Amino acid sequence: MINFLITVGLSFCLILLALLVFRYLGMPVYRVEAINIRVLLESVLREMATSADWDVFIGMRIHQDPELDKIRQQCAMLAEIEMTERAGMVIFSEKGRAQLSEILARLGEYIESGEQQ
């Protein structure tokens, strides 16, 4: 019985410590920057981006920068029509590659203007 009480007490202390750490340090946050999107789109155009990389980009909203989230949404809509997956790699049609190049150019202008938040 004493071992049980010690185990419960130590477990409670460990959970309380973890909660306090998260409370004061904050939860980890995944933050996408414009340069990360540029690198991904360049990889897609070279047909070197994995479907996992693409899924992470498309699947997570970019809360800190509405302009980058708009680009993410455009890429997601484009992927619905123009993208295929081959051997775990993301492949776009010629029309899709042309539209991705336009998005990449706009993103470059956005980065150069320094408007990122």
C-alpha cells in the first residue's frame, strides 16, 4: 500500500511540474517563414520536394502572417488540380509549374519588400 501511495504522489508531482513548465515557457509553436515557403516551392519546381513536406505546408494555417496563409491556400487549391505524387515526390503539371513560378515570383517580391510580420 505504501508503494502505491508513493507512486501516486510522485506521478502527481511529475505531472504538476510538466504543467508548470508549459505554463511559464509556453507550448512549442510551428512557425512558417516566407523563406521556408520559397525553399519549398523551389524544391517543388525542381521536383525534389517530398509529399510529407508539401502536406505539412498545406495542412497548417499560417496564423502570424495572413499574406503567407493566402499563398498557402493558393498552393493548396492548385495542388487539387495540377499535382500528382510519384515515388513520394510532389510533381506538378506544366500548367501547375507555371502557376507555382508566378506564386514564387510574388513571394520573392513580398520577401524583398520586407513586409513579413
